[in-house]
Amino acid sequence: MGTKYGDWLKERREAAGLTQQQLADLAFMTRSHIAHIEAGRRVPSKADAQRLDRALGTGNVLSSFLPDEDVAVADYFEAALQLEKQAVMIREFALSFVPGILQTPGYARAVLTTSFPRVSEKERDRRLVTRLERAKLLDDPDTPVVWALLDEAVLRRQIGGPDVMSEQVDHLVHLTEIGRVQVYVLPFALGAHPLLSNMLTLMWFEDQPPMAYGEGLWMGRIHDTPAIVQELQHRYDFALGNALPLKESLAQLRATARDYERHDRPNHPERGRAEGLA
């Protein structure tokens, strides 16, 4: 979004003689969230804008003139999306699909194309843009720190065909090789593990307690109760302890990408001879 809204908020805050932290306390928000809004990196929710209006005595200006943000996500994911933008560390567990922030355009399009009930091409494209925008948080070379724990099923289930999968897995390899993301694989041989029921995202922040987000079919929930968040962190750590080490996970990712490349070339002579087809 543009910075006019954020600039106006900053002017009102400074005119009131408040620091970002003082305004955050009055509006029941975090200092980092205030900083992101003022810098034009975030759009506050309607409820946040109303609290800011009350804290600054600005009537309904901030809540009435919210910048447009064409974000197409499920209703239950909206709050998690805002938290994702503020996190300084994100640890993902994926059971079926590559996590959204790590998806390539081709993979994301294939996932969205299989949605049920089907949506129009225009709506699908809106959702695709939103998903790819989420990945831009990786443009910062350092923050957030991102770990991805992938059940092997994520790598083995073909989404969009071999060429799409090859590109997607290569993307994971690249992010791991440059040190931007750490990807770990939970092998099929492990059998059952503590995260087998659904996907999980753990998030840590600069100036608020950690939170967790769990998602299943047509439902998602943010967990902020300390005891529950801690239990989910323990489950993640336990599963991570049984995953392949980073170097071995990277080796498996590379091998998987090469397998998809070979499958995408059915007329490859060596493959034909190996299968008795030539």
C-alpha cells in the first residue's frame, strides 16, 4: 500500500506526543505492528483501525479510510496472514502441500486449480497473486528465519505434473543452498509421528508472545494460549528430531527433483532401456 495512510498515522501519533510503544499500549497492539503500518508495509484490520481512532481521538478517520488491499484468502486464514507478516521466525510443518510462502507460481496455480468447489479463473488468479505476495517476505535476506519440516508425502504427491514438481523441489533446494530457508524431510519410514494430523505453523515475534496456527479441511485456528503453544512447539521439536538432518534432507530434495526431471522426459533413451522399453 502507499505511505499516505501510514504518514498520517505517524503525524497524529507525534502530535499527541506518543511513542510507537505508547500508542501500541493504548490501542492493544504491538509496537512492531504500529511501525509496519506507519512504514506502509501493513494495512490494519478494521478493529485495529477503530482502536487507533479511539487512542488518538481521531473520530473514525483511520477506520473509514483504510487503504484497499485486494487479499484473497480463506476467512479463517486472514488473522494468520497478518501474523505471518510480523513474525521474526516461522517454523512450518506441511503434511500434503508445500507451505504457501515456499510455493512456485506453477505449483501454486496447480494447487488453486484443484480447489473444490471450483472458482472462476478471475478468482483463482486473485488467490494466486495473494499467495505469491506472501512469498515476498523471503526477499529480506535475514528476517523472518524460516524452517520447513516436510512430510515425505509433500515431495511424492505430484501436483501439476513432473515439470511443475521438478521446478518446485528445485526451488526448495535453492532456498536451502543459499541458507535462506532450512528444509527438513520426515521420511515415510518413520511411520506415525506427532504432527501427522494436520499442518502447523509456529511463529515468533519481536515484541509479543509466540503463537501457533493449525489448519485442516475448511478450518484454521490461531493458538495463543501459552500452554497450548508450548505443547505444539514440543510436538514440532519431537518430529524434527526424527527428520533427516539438513544435509541428508537436501540430498533427498535434489534426488527427488532429478526423478521428476526424468519422468518429464519419457523418451529419454537411458530410461527406456532401463525399463525394457527400447
